[in-house]
Amino acid sequence: MIARANRGLIVEPKVSILWVNYNSFSFIDLALESLQAVEDLDYPHYELIVVDNGSVDDSFTAITSFIEKKNISARTKIILLERNLGYTGGNNFAYASRDRDSKYVVLLNNDAVPKPDSLRKLVDYMEKDETLGAVQGVILNYDERSIDTAGDYLDELFATHPLLEGKHPESLRKPVYITSADGAYSIYRVQAIKKIRGQSDELFDDFIFACLDDYILGLKLWNSEFKVKALPFITAKHRRGTSFNRVGALRAYLGARNTIILHEISNSRYKNLAKPLFLKQLCGWFLWKILRSKVDLGSREMPALLSRAFVDGMGVGRTKRRLGDTIDIYKAPILRIEYSRALLGIMIRQRLIDSAIRKELDKITHEGEQK
């Protein structure tokens, strides 16, 4: 364990764990399991910051009762917000409330359960390499039979790709550089965040609310000369989308809007192709939902929602670009696509793009570190 000496004592770096809740009563057992796992971490020098995003069910009461019962309130800060500020807004409040001595902050979803030795391993790795802005380990699906994500990648057409999703838990053999660490459970260097955010005491841009937040954060770390890595040991199990996936309309809007924003502020060589592909995918998604009667806003409202997402994304993206808030995606490890495959994939078959992406991901896992 690497730590700093203080008058003969060994003191591990302070860590602030950010844990955001919103209407989790339908899966409260899992949320409490996540909190219990934090208590069971074998790393002593941390604080837990719980932010409730204005829940209107009984989850906040259950969570505070659990914390009092476990007698862990001494190192737990609890913040109750009046309204839902989203994943980014809730974590921004938690980040701003951190102990100023904290060298690292951890994002931990309330549907993710960390392993007892995970935080110690993550801190150890960060302490050995000051060029790292963030790292994550292998996150398994909740049944622990397969991988949820071993790191996240973005491609040149702005599609997202969790590394080794669905593969055997021990598939990652070496550390690899990734576009971004997954927000389910990952650790960040506070000094790196400060370099990104400047005078703002925030972790994320508030406008994001949710969706693509961790990808944008990862890209900004790479643009600030910090690196992001995935490490070959299991750190948590996760039941992805336990709460947010239920909000289908909001998720569709945010995913569409934030992707368009990323189009506008970045420099992909396929920017002119990405938007047609994006619109094609949205139309295909919409039709698929209609045919299966799964559109929760109804067939008349969803097109308007997605159209609004496109317009809003263009507006925000162009404003940010005028203000100089841009991202060079090629400073990060991203998945590259040959021009011919990209063009034919958009015009004819998406499968051509998918097969190229699979080859790139296989290359990464077979070769280990790429940088």
C-alpha cells in the first residue's frame, strides 16, 4: 500500500465516495446492499457522501435509517435536495461537499456493490502513476457470471461500447487504456478534475443531467493530459439501469440530445456522416418500439421528443463551441472505423460498422496496453 508518512504514522490518501439516490424503494434491498458494501471496504480512510435527488418514495427514509442503524453516520454526509437534478447534478453536490483533504473521489451507483478489497486496489494503482486521471476495475453483472463493463470506449461515429460486455469475468488479462471509466464504480484524481473544471467546483457539466456524462468526463481528462485505464481485477457487481432505464422517454431524450452535443463540440473526421447515422438509428429505434408497442409516450409524442432532442443538442453544442468548450477525441483511445465501412454502414448495413468495432475491441484485449 502506497501512503504518505505523517510523523511516523502511515496515512492512506483520503477518498470521498459519492453515492446518489433517487426513488430507489423498488430496489431498496440492492441500494442498502451497496451501502453495506461501502461499510465493508477494507480501506479505512474514506468518507461517504449520500445525496438524495428529491425522492418522492420512501427510499430516503430507508437509507437514513440504515445509516443510523449501522452507526456509520460519523463518516457519512447526507444531503437532501428539493428536486431531481439528475446523475450529474446530484454528483456535483456530493463533489462540492467533499472533504478538502480528499485526494480522490469515487463514483458509486446505488445499484452497484463494491468488493471489500476494491477501493484499496484502485487507490494503490492511482498512487503508483500520477498521469492517471481515472481508473476502474472489471465490473460484473449482478449474478457475477459475466462482465457488465471492463471499461468504456467511444467510436468515431459517437456510439458507445462497454469493453468485454457479456464475456467471462476473467477475460481482461492486462491493464488497458480506455476512453472513459464507467460511472457505476470508478475513481478519479481530484487534481485532474480541478484541471478540467478550472474555478468551478463541479465534477460534471450540469446541463448533461444523465447519459454520456462519464464518456465526456473521460474525454476531458485525456484532453487535459491525464490518462484513463481499466484494470484486470474484479471490483464490483452491478445491476445496470435499475432505476434510470425505467424512465424510457427521458433516457431517449437525453441520449439523443447529449450525443448531438458531443457531435458539435468534438472533431471526429466523420462528423458529416455521424448525424445521418444518428438520425437513421433513432428512426430505426422508434419504429422497432412502435411495432412492439413499447413506446411509453405513444406514437404521436415520441417523434416530437426526439426532434426536440436534436434541436436542443444542436443549440447547446454550438453555444459551447463558440465559447471554446471543445474536445479533441483523438487525444483519447477511441475505436476507429475505416471510411468505406463507415459510409457503407450508414447507407446500407449497420452490420459492417459493428463487425469493424468488434475487431477493434478484440485487438485491444489481445494486445493489452495500446499506449
